[in-house]
Amino acid sequence: MRHNPDRDLTQPSHFADLLSQVSDDRASLAHLLRRTGFGPTAAEVDAATSQGFSATVERLVDFSGPDPADAEPMPSFASYTPLGARGLTADQRQALQLQHQADAARLISWWVARMAATAHPLREKLTWFWHGHFATSIQKVQRADFMATQNEVFRAQGAANFEALTQAVAKDPAMLIWLDAATNLKAHPNENFARELMELFTLGIGNYTEQDVKEAARAFTGWRLNRASASFTLSRQQHDDGVKTVLGQTGPWTGEDVIHILTNQPASARWIVARLWSHFAFPVDPTDPIVSELVPPFAQTHDIKQLMQAILLHPAFLSDTARAGLVKQPIEWVVGSARVLGLPAGDQRFAAGLRALGQLPFAPPNVGGWPQNAYWLTTASSLARLRLAAGMVNAAGAPVNLLSATAPAARTDAVGQLLSISPWSATTASALAEVASNPKALLTLALVSPEYTLA
């Protein structure tokens, strides 16, 4: 495919021009489904190949149909007493800790099961993306119910309007706890939320000053969580309603006003486009020419779904750089492997595997979320992936039986078909051929191969 630089193919009116250029081969459809979900089965890739690339993109961005994942209800959680509450005995504190851990485990298993079962994989993938973008950890929040509420915000609004999503997340109970709203006082503003809002959520470093952070923090004073109703409230006594200047705009700004100012900055559109492209295609910075192509319509509408469609239909999305541009995050590798092997992804052992691999949902390492690519290619993670792959293969029935019924000489191709990998590199094909006589060893090795480890 060739990209015509004289035509803006990111505009909806030009989608038809681009659709005639995309490839409908199986490898392209497998790449599309991997990036927009948590690991396609061979049958799903076959169906998408029959449907065609453009039609598959249209289906992926349409979340209107029923979703079998909705049949799994959100777990119920016990009423909470903070671990730091006064007057607790050692035994009571230990019991609370166990209760919190059990609630967190149920929540994690529920989400992993959703990822595996959903009929709208892109919606779930966007939910995961926003969880890393607005990274919030249950380890500090200590409320599984609040984390669940935030998760539903990402799912409901993650493909809608970016400003509206940011406004909703800013008032979310988990975020109010995570970035210390309770200590943001009129007399002593806490800059935590204002800083992360600019640095990580909306603008990126270099697009604001320390004075902007200080002024914005004043606008968020008095923002509070009403724990009784689990809702946002404003303490007018603690809110600074004076004049502030943020990014050159002066007025008696509220927190909502500041979010509007930030999300409507040119730098914000570039930041979000770069973040989404980097998550779904390959890493770029906000100055990349691809970002420049995708920014104009998003800057006007803040429409995330439209932006996602433009990303998936961009010629560079199917480039060699994109196809080899991302390493599977542990959540993608675990859920995708479970789906291919026909295993229940919500099983607790998968949460244990994710913990061993260093990526447990609802527990990002810090406010910056999880890193990409080389971060997941350590010796320790490779060994953990191998152990988990062997355990999953031992629990799998049908895929192993299918390979056993295949002639040994054809098993390397058969396992590639099963995992939607084609072709194997010469090095990988040679390694797989050496263990082709043992279907379990063959499948285990394929699951940790470089080709399958790529997203």
C-alpha cells in the first residue's frame, strides 16, 4: 500500500479511498484482530478474512450489539472499613486485609473473564488502554467497588468524547483518592492531580509550566469524595474561587474549566493521538508525521471512536514497522493464550500468572501506568511465560488433540494456523520442527516464540 501525502486519509469522507488500498489477506486480518482485542482464535481470523478488512474495521468500532461478557455480573463487595481506621485490633486489621485481597481477586478475575468473552474486543481494549492512561491502583484506593466504578466509566465513555471522559475520570471516586483530593485545601493546594492531569493525562511534558500547575491546583481545591454516597462533592469552604491564569487564559476557573482549557489545547490532541497510536500500532512521539495527519479531525471533535477508525485504516497500521512494532503485554499474552487454548480466562491461576509476569489489572506500578516493549522481555518474564505456557498446555485438551492427530511433518504449520501466525521465521520453524514429535512441547514452544510474543 502507498500513502498519498496530498490527501488526508484520516477524514471520514476519505475512508472509501483508503479502503480500496487495504489488504484482505489473513495475516493483515490477524494483525488487526490482535491489536484491537486480546488474542483472536483461528476461527475468528478466518471469519474476518472472509468479511474483509474494511468491513471488519466497521464491525470492530460498532459497539451496539449484545455482548456475552455482560452475562457475567460484577462481583459484590463487602462494606469497607479502611485499613488505617483507628481502634482496630491486630486480628481485625488482618481480617480486613484478607477481605480486601479477596475482593480485589474477584474483581481481577471478573475483568479478565470479560476480556476473553467479549463480542466487542475493541471496547474492552480501550477500557484497558484508559486504565493505563489514567492509571489508578487498588493498592492505594483500597476499594474494589471504587475501582469497579472507574472501570465502567472507561468502558462506557472510552470510545466517546475525550473531554467528557476526562471530566468523568477527574470526579471518579478512585481518582479522587488516588491523587489526594482530600488534602487539596484552599490555603494549601495539593498539586498532585493538577500535575498528573497535565503531564500524563492531557498535555505531556513541555507543554505547561510550574506556574500553570500551581494555578490549576487552586481550581481543584475543595474537590471531595462523599464516601457515604460514593460520589463527587464540592466543599465550597475549601474551594478557591479567585482568578487564576492557566496556559495564558485568565478567569475564576473551576476544576471543570481547567479540564476544558487543557483538553482543547493543540498539544492535547497531539498527546492523545500519539498515545493511542503508540498503544495500537507502534511507539511514536507527538511530533511524528503520522500524528500530524491524524490530529486535525480529533482536535475538532474529541471523538475517540472516529480517531480509532482513522488509526486502524491508516496505511502505516499495516506497515512492517507496525506488524513488528509492539510486544504483547502480559494481559494480552495470557488472555489470548487462554482463548486460543479454550481455557477459562477468569480462573484464579491466570491472575497468579499475571502477577508473576508483572502486570496485574487494577494495580499499575505508578501513575504512569505500564511501560511498553522491552520492559516485558526480561529473563525473569521469559521464564515465567514459559512456565505459564507449559501449565496452560497441560490443561488444554482440544488443541493438543488436534496437533496429535496431525502428521508430525505438518504440525509446525498446524500450530501456526492455530495461533494465527504465518509464516514462522526460519529460526523458529527449525526450533519447532525439532519438537514436532511432542505436541505439548510444540505448542508450549510456539506460545513463547518471538512471533507469538509480538502483539
